[in-house]
Amino acid sequence: MNTNVAPLRSKSTPWNGSIARTRFFDALSLMLPAGESFVIDALEAWAAESGKLAAGDESDLARFIREERAHQRAHDLYNRALIAETPSALAAARRAEQAVAGLRALPLIQRVALAAAFEQLTAVLSHEVLAHRHLLAHAGSSPQARLWRWHAQEELGHCHVAMQAARMHGVGGSRRIVALCLATAFLAMDLLRGWIALCASDIAAGAQRRKVAFDALCFAIQSMPTLARMTAGWLRCLLVPYRELRTA
């Protein structure tokens, strides 16, 4: 995946078929660089403490960090294009950065638990993106769709690394459950706020309020099976120990 070229955007034609469907992914992208930075830092700190990552190491952990950095660069480019088109998007990106900055002061075991939780949630969404194609149903072969599918494939291929690190670092069942609930609340609230703010900015720029609201309602109704499957995946992450999860 070439991460040196920002995905092309179009003001007149939303890349994923409708404003509501497109802005869902835009809002998610605004959160990702800060979240990926947190995950990388947590696992690097764990590796430094445990001695699991040596210079030039080609282990799963080294690959995980390389791929996460590539995701971060790609979404930075995506977000720059998005913010240039929609300046109000900057506020959502800064909220994510501020929230992550607050998490960095936590003890290492809590940061590793949260890193594993973020990776589990990303994997649940990635599986939905690749297996059912509802969320990207209207994207075709657009640069944005290719970016999201590439990202999802790599997330499914390496998400087990963060869970292994959490298990090896001694993250127990109670801490794992609390971390997953906190990560879910953080992502859901910030994603919803960002999605609403981006749709509102489109309305302020001239999009028809009724059309945006109708598209959002249709997207929500069509996403019910997706939400049900993701809820089942979330419950599995919540109830099944790290060692028993099939993640690759």
C-alpha cells in the first residue's frame, strides 16, 4: 500500500455513496493516528521493559510496530486532505490527541491492557469491513476504500500481538474487561461526536438537512445486522480470555 499519496477527495461526490456513510469513516480516521501512537508507545514500552524487541528483530512484535506506523502515516495523509476540505474536522483530531495524552500517564500495565482493547475493537470492525462489505458497499475501488481494506487486512493479521503482550505482562481478567469497556466508551463517544460534527459541517456548507438526515437514518437501519455482529464480536472479546481468542 502506497502511503505517500493522500487519498483523493471530492466535495461534490461523497466517496462512499452518501455524506452519512462517508463521514462515518472520515470521523474514524480522525481518531486513528492518536490511537495508533498510543498503542505503539505502550507496546514499545512493554518491549523495552521485557526485552522482547531487539534491534533488527523480525518478530511479530517488530512487524506489528512497523505496520502500525504505516497505518499512522496513511491516516495522517488522509486527515490532512480531510481537514483542508473541512476545517472543522481539526477539532475532532485534536480531541483524540488530548484524550490519548491523558492516557499516557497511566501505569504501563493499564496502557498495555488498553492497547490490547483498542486492537480488539479495531479487529472486530476490520472483520466486518472485509467479510460483509456493507460499510464500504458504495466505495468501489476508490483510493479511500483501498486504504480501509488494506488497513483492515493488516489489523486482522497482527491484532493478536497486543493481546499476547497483555497476557505476558500479567493483565488479568478484571483489568482486561475494564480496559475493553473504557476503550469502547471512548471510541464510541468520540466517533459519534465526530460523525455528527462532520455531517453538520456539510449541512452548514449547503447540503440539504433532510437529505443528510435521511441518509443517516438509512445508514443506521442498514447497519443493524452489522451492529449485531459487532456486538457479538465485542462480547466474545469481553468474555473469552486472550489465550483462547482466535485472532489471526
